[in-house]
Amino acid sequence: MASWVDYWNTDHPIYVSDRHKLLHAAGIARDFARHIKSKNAIVLDYGCGEALYAEDVARLCARLICSDAAPAVRDKLAERVKAIPTIIVESPEKTAATADAAYDLIVVNSVLQYLTIEQLLDLLSLWRRLLKPEGRLVIADVVPPDVSPATDALALLSFSFRGGFLGAALAGIARTLLSDYRKLRGDLGFTTHGEYDFLAMLSRHGFTAERYRPNFGHNQARMTFVAKLAP
């Protein structure tokens, strides 16, 4: 595959069972809700993926824009939410054409590991332009350099034990070990960020930021950051 977008545009075993999918969506909706401060908020979910939580999040704000680079993912999501006028599904190109200061909240969850540093720097400039002066940028599920695939697997096993799908998780981890995903991480790159280096990067690009706990989702070895436009 030429890029991570190509990978996400295909069928891939991201969830080990329907129960995993359901509990993951509920958890992301809960984590999203912590950062929505007003029912009038205009919210951008950048790199949204399937956004199985979109319907729940949309009830908490005035408008939810879901932006994703994979056409097949966008088409499936748009079909699912077509009856909800407050949810808009669009491409990153459409997002980039949005007027300045359009959003009260921008959430970027589990995306940075699939971006090069150059891509990230371009997006930081875009997100800074799209935020309202009092808006917030939430970047979640950032992978530190010392978090290995084994750490991720243990976090999934713990989550699955609490959620009642341990057997499916064990089978899913075995499938991943035999799949192309590990090779793709080597071929396409899998970007990590240290906490203080990432905070410094945000500062250099016009934000004031801090680490926020808890992280989105079940894996608390990964990191969430909340950033605002610097004065």
C-alpha cells in the first residue's frame, strides 16, 4: 500500500467483536463530551474514521463536522448519518477550504501516529486558522516513543476483560500478529511523540497547551493534549 489512507480505505480488523465496537464507541463519546462546553458549539472531528459515536456527540453540540481522508469510510459514515442534519461528513480538502475561525472545538483522535512530521506541521497551521479565538484543539491518543505494540495489546486485553470480550481480543491479537499491519508500520512509518517535545512543537506553532488526563479510549499509556491559541 502506498499510504495509511489506502489501508484505512479497505476492510481492516480494527475491532475484534461487535461488543468491542460498541464499548469503544461509548468510551469515545464519553471522552468527547468532556470537551464540549456548550450546546451551541461547532465541532470538527478531524480524521474521524467510522465515528461510531457521532450520533451521541451530535446531541451535545450545534453541529458536528466529520472529516476523513478515506473515501470508503466517508461514504459509509455519510450513509449512516444522512437523517441527522447536524452531522456533516466531508473530505480534508473541503475542511481546508473552510473559512477562518469556524470551530469552537477541533478533536483529532488517534491520527498523529499515521502522519509524518511535515504533514503534522501543515495541519497545525490549518487547525490554528480554523479555531475561533477562544476555541480549543484536543489531540488525543498520541503514542509516546516508549509505548510498544505489546503495551497496546496489554491495554486491549485489560479493556476486553472488563468489557466481557476477552476471548475475542485474544483471537484479534493473534490475527494482527499474522496480518500485514505490523509490516505496514515498518513500511509506511508509525510516528511517536514525547510529551515535552510535543508541547514544545505546539508552542512553536502558536498554541498554549497542556497534557490532559484521561486519554481518549481505553489505552492510558497514550496521551491527550488540550491546546488554545496563544495570545
